[in-house]
Amino acid sequence: MDSDPFPTGFFARTDSGGDATFYSWPRLVTHIDDQAIAVVGALYEELGISGDVLDLMGSWVSHFRTPPARLTVLGMNAEELGENAAAAVTVVHDLNADPCLPFPDASFDAVVCCVSVDYLTAPVEVFAQVARVLRPGAPFVCTFSNRCFPTKAVRGWLYASDEERGAIVRTYFRVSAGFGASQFQRCTPPALAGDPLYAVWAYRSTADAPGADT
Ligand SMILES: C[S@@+](CC[C@H](N)C(=O)[O-])C[C@H]1O[C@@H](n2cnc3c(N)ncnc32)[C@H](O)[C@@H]1O
């Protein structure tokens, strides 16, 4: 991995209490508007997300137009996960308490993470784990908007612009060293009212091609 490019305090949070407490009650709500949700589904379709898929930091909806053949959803609240009709498997796991993913190497065709990457306090470790559980050449797609639970988002995210947030996620990909070059895209048109939707994605490096992103 590269040397740490994040300043001291970047991953501090206003609510430094355990995530298990914050997420102990179910929030059966949507965190972005319908338009942004539709854009997430369209992006997954465009990128061909299918097969064995992991929805990281998931809840009761995973936003696929057509659910993948076998969807595993990992999140914090069992009741939310139990309501996810697309999920074949659900796993309660606190990535801030333990960034190790409880899955074997090369077990997924894709990993997605929707409007949640801002809550990770050890994102580089988590991204390295995502690379481990992905099959070579498989994508990891992170989407985000401009909304969050501010007490739980990391400080570096809260003080960044949307464009800077794209750069932050690209840095997570690069420093984790498990991926090829990442792409950042604004998926909703700038003039459109409502929640903006941005995506950063990259593909798991193949065994003989080390992750590279300039
Ligand atoms: C804003 S919600 C987004 C949920 C879902 N991805 C969606 O698109 O609606 C944030 C999600 O991140 C998950 N989360 C937050 N902190 C987490 C942690 N430490 N480990 C694992 N998941 C976490 C929560 O379970 C919650 O479902």
C-alpha cells in the first residue's frame, strides 16, 4: 500500500460511539430520492452487475432493476436486511469494528456499496478486503449523493465538495492496491433538481496486473 495520504483526524466522527448502537433500530426508509435510486439501478445494469453479488453496507433495498442471481447483503441491522426481498443471504457485520469480510477469496462477481462509503473509518482496509473477495477483473461500484448521517460520516468527507468526494473514493481504490484505474462519474445531470448521484468504480486487478491509478 502507498503511504497514508489522509491527514490526522480525517476519519474522526462526531459520534465516536459504536455503530451497533446507532444502527440498533431499523430505518425502513430510502436515503436518496426515487430519481437517484433509478440512476443507481441503471448504472448497475449498464455495468452488467450480475451473478454472485455483494451489496456492502446494505439495508432493505438494493436498487437493482433485476436482482442478481445470488445477492448477499451485509449491513448493520438484521431487521432491515430481513426486509430485503432481493437478498439470498444477509450478514450483520460491523466493518468499523472489523474490516475483514467474512467471505472466502474470489467469491463474488461484483461488489456494490450505495450511499454508505462515507461511514467507513478504515476504508482502505475494507477496499483491500473487497479486492480479496472479488474474482479477478470483477467490479466494485461505489455510489454516493450529498446526503448522510452527519454524526456518523468521517470528518474528511463532511468537509469535502462532491467532486472532492469522488477523489477521496478514487484514493481509497488506489491505496488499497487491489484494483485497476478507477472511474468517477456524475450520473445525474447537473441541472436536474433532486439528489445528485455520483459513482466511482474500478475492477479487481488480475493476478499479473498490479492495481494502478494515476
Ligand atoms: C445510508 S444507509 C444506506 C443503505 C443502503 N446501502 C441504501 O442504499 O439504501 C447506510 C448503511 O450503511 C450501513 N453501515 C453503516 N455503518 C456500517 C458499519 N460500520 N459496518 C457495516 N455497515 C454499516 C448501515 O447498515 C446502513 O444500512
